[in-house]
Amino acid sequence: MPIRVRRTRGARLSCRTLTVAATAALLSALVSPSGAAAQMTDRAVRESRPVYSYGDAIRESVWVDTGLDGDGDGRTDRVAADIVRPRETAAAGRKIPVIMDASPYYACCGRGNESQKKTYDAAGNPVQVPLFYDNYFVPRGYAFVAVDLAGTNRSDGCDDVGGRSDVQSAKAVVDWLNGRARGYTTRTGAERAKATTWSTGKVGMIGKSWDGTVANGVAATGVEGLETIVPIGAISSWYDYFHSQGAPLYNANPSWLSEYVNSPEANARCGAVQERVTAGTPYSGDWTPAWSERDHVPDARKVRASVFVVHGQQDLNVRANQFGQWWDALAAQGVERKIWLSQTGHVDPFDFRRADWVRTLHRWFDNQLLGYDNGIDREPMADIERAPDRWTTDRVWPPRATEPTTLRPGAGGAPRAGTLGRTPAAPGTTETFTDDPALGETDWAARIDDPTPAQAGFTTRPLARDLRLAGSSTVTVTATPTTATAHLSAVLVDLGPDTIRDYAASGEGITTLPERSCWGASTDGDSACFKETKARTADVGYTVVSRGWADLGTWANPRQGRPLTPGKAYTITLKLAATDHVVPAGHRLALIVGGTDKDLLDPPSTTPTLTLDLARTSAKLALVGGAEAFARATAGTVDARSAQAGPPLTGVGPARSDIPVPGEVR
């Protein structure tokens, strides 16, 4: 069913805004009889309306010179930009803003839940452009530009897996839209194509996964004209996609990705690039200049664009630390921000909250690219999914009451776990476990109250009040290994019954239905109708809240590992992925420290036993309300209704057959 757009009534407009709106209405009246009434409505509600013909839209391809020669053929590379824009605005000489998705996936693998690919007519003009952005926004007075990254589909050059070529592929198009780069009507010809005759130069980049990663990278260049980005499940540092503090994440090998997305022609000429990627990104996890080139977080200081982040908190492909570190860096620079956090895995909001997403994205682009004062920039910053399809909002995220609060593990006694509270353990108190690569976070959580040699677990008492975590946390561990290599995992778990999105199942929290809904206009070659979805849920006895991993050999330098001395104690701080989770009254909060997290972390070359010095081990958690909130939650009488016994401690977790692994960043 088509979206019903909420209208805002009674809003006031400045004289300047009235003039712009009236001018737009007059232009629309000249080019479209139905456009006049619709644009006059815009003047009242400050919302772009579908007054332009999608069927008659201009569809064209332009090749933009990146200024790089990635494939070493002696000429600078050109990347293909497929464009859909209203014919009526062009006829009236009206300039319009651009929504852009730069992707390596348009030919090899497809985009969206239905893996749509680009298609072309006999003349090479675009017919189908994946996803709904063109169908929905072109009739509302936007241009949509779909860019093939260098080496992919119809572009020159070679994809370099997040490096300079990836970022420049899209940045060059932003420059071209602003008259600062050269574009051509063909891949090899000399006839120039200009965008300044129809483009305002204002660009909003959007995309999921690799596409959103490119948007982050382009924003980090500070390029003029990029007004906003909407990164969905996106990477902010490619190092942290393949490694975690020196520890190789499962299948930590970026070198094959270039071959995966490059066109067949590019693969024939890009062997040298692939070899450079391999050489520059060692499996050891040591930091290299290649990783610096692919790390956008330090360049948050250059970002001019606003940033609307969307991420699944249970995304085990592009993990939640990616948005957390980016968000914190942007906040430190005062960048305008908005965020949606879902319970899903690696899923687009179009497939877990469709109607609200289209409405929100529409208002966001209207505000950021058209300058409409529709109030979205004054609304709550954050939308958080608390349970399947149940959302709350926060004026600021993390909430201002959030404070880093230190919790400390204490010794337990078989058959129970250790304690987790504010009191330090007595000096000399220890817990010991042996790395077992056959087990992981779900195994550890399920046996938290049983004696087990593979993990050290610590829990609070059942909570008397809800306790909320919001933001990024850390765990500092002092451990003595028995071997020269050791990996560590730290996991926060909510122990108690709940119904959650089944992020480990196929669909990562959604089920795709046969029914379709339509979001914009269609043509014979490009339908605006997409399969509906619903939440796929699971009843569990525990929920993994956050995780972090590290190679203990990076204790002295997180960018370079070194062999350990068996029998010597080392202290290291593990960064946990950002989260927003409420541990309900009656549940317990658990901290688990283990070795190899099966299916998420590659094991070390040895099988170490590690002894934790509990007096020198702690967790610094981002708690809303800080230490006082923790004290209230762990004191008093537990509500009997909240503390009712739930099902056995079962949950959902990663499985190699279900969860995308590093490298599958679609």
C-alpha cells in the first residue's frame, strides 16, 4: 500500500521561505498543471510532493574523471554515474538537489532484500536502478545518482576495498555535481557532460554496508556540497571490520573482496592492486598505513555534512563498534546527528520499519537538501528498538544522564558464577579458564551458573529496578597466560526471559513475505513495489548485549602485537561495541571473560589457560544514571512478578551458515 505522508499544519514560514515556495509553485504551474496545487500545498506543510512524472524522467549515464589511474593503464579512471531526474525541472531550468548511492554491488551481487541489479536499454541508458530512492524521490523534485565504484560494473580502475579509490569514486561525482570535476557522455569519448545546469550542488549520500561506508569516507574528506549522509550498517574503520585490537575476526582476509566486486574486465587488469591490498593488510593484525587510509574516524574533524546513522545492535557482520566510534568522534566535533538503533542484524530499515523509515527519510532529505523547516532537526535525536517493533526515543543520545560506571568482578564458588558489583575483589583473588575454540558467547551464557573450564562469568543479583546501558563501554582485564599467544573475549549478557528479534536466523531478524507494497512511481522496467517483511522473533532465556575482543599480545600497543611470556601478568582494556539496552527488573547483568568466541574470532596458535587477577579486572559501563542507578537497581526487594522463573538459559547466536562473515558486507 502507498505511504500516507503525515502533514504538519499551522506552521509558520519566514518571508524568505514563502518567496522560495511561491517561486517553486509558479515554476511547477508552468511545467505541470497538477504541480501548481501540489506545490502550493508544499508552501503550507513544507513537504516535497510527487508532482513530476517518473515515467518521463531523464535517464542518462555520465562518466566522471576521478583523477586517479588505479589500473595503471596510463589514463585517469572514469566512474559511471547513472542518473534519473525530472524532465519538467530540466525544461523549466530549475536546479535540484541530488540523492546518491555509490556502491560496488550494482552488477555483481545486487542491492536490497531482493538483490536488485542495474539494467540498461539498448542505448546503454539506465532502466532499473535498485531500491526505492529513485521511484520515490524523483517525482518529488530530486535527482538520484547511482555510482559504480572504480573497477565495478561500467567503471574504469580497480576497487581497493575501502581505500583511496573507493572514496574518490564518489567524491569525484560530488565535485562534478558542483562543477569542480570533469564528466563525459561516454566512457572513452571527449564530449563533456555538465551537471551545473540542473544540479544545485547539494548532495545527500545514502547506502547500506559498503555503500554507507563510502558515504562515511566521502564525508570525512570534508568535500563541499555534501550536505548529509545516511550510513546504514556502515563501516567507519576497515581495520575494525577485519580485526579487533590485534585479534583476527573470523575469515579476516580482505584481499579477495576486490576480486569479488570487480567486473571481469577489471579483474583481468587489477592483480597488482589486489596484491597491494594483501600486502598492506596483514593477518597478524598489526596496524599499517593501509589501515590508516581506510580509517575514517580520525577525520571526523573534517566532516561538514550532517549524519543520520542506522545500525542493527545485533549486526555480527558490520559490528556495532563501527557506528559507536564514529558517533562518538562526530559528537566530539559537534556534527549534526540523528540515529536509529534496531534489534536486527545487518538489515536495512526499509525492511524492519518501512513506513516510518520512508516518512522519516523523506523529511530528513527535505530538511537537509531542500532547506524545508519541517522540524525534524528539533525532534528527538534517537529512535531505539526496545522489543520487536516497539520503539522509544531520546532527545539526545546517549542520554545526558549516562555516566561511565566501574563494576568489579568477585569470586564465586561452584556451582555458581562470580559476583558483579561495585566492591573490588580482595587482592590475590583469581579465576581461571582454558581457551576452547569450539565454544562461544552463546555457550558461555547458557552455562553461566554451571562450573565450566572455558570461561569466567560474573553476575549481579536479580535487579530490583530496570538498568539501562547506553553508549560504549570497556572491560579491563589483568590475565596471566600459560602460552606465548592468547585471545580474549569480553561479553555483556542480560540473563532473563525475553522475546527478541532472531538475529542469528536467516533474515537476521526479519521474515520476507510474498505480499508487496509500493513506494513511489513505477515503470515497466523499474517497479516501486517491494516484498513486505515482518519481525522474526525468538523466545530466549538470555540476550547478549555487547561484545569485544583482543589479542593479549597488544597489551602494550594496540597497533602491534608481540609474543607473551608464559606466567607473566598482562593488563589490557577491551573496547565493547556500543549498545542501548535495558536490563529489566528481575533479570541479572552478567560479564563473561573467555578466549576464542566461536564463529566470530579466529583462535590463537596455541591453547592457553588464563588466570584473571580479579582485583585488577573491571568493567567501565555506560550506565544511564551512573553509579546511583546501579545502586538502586541492585538494592531492595525484587518484584516477584519480574523475578518469575523463565525458560532455560537459551538464546540465539552466531552460526557460520547463517550470519554473514567479514567480507560479505552487503
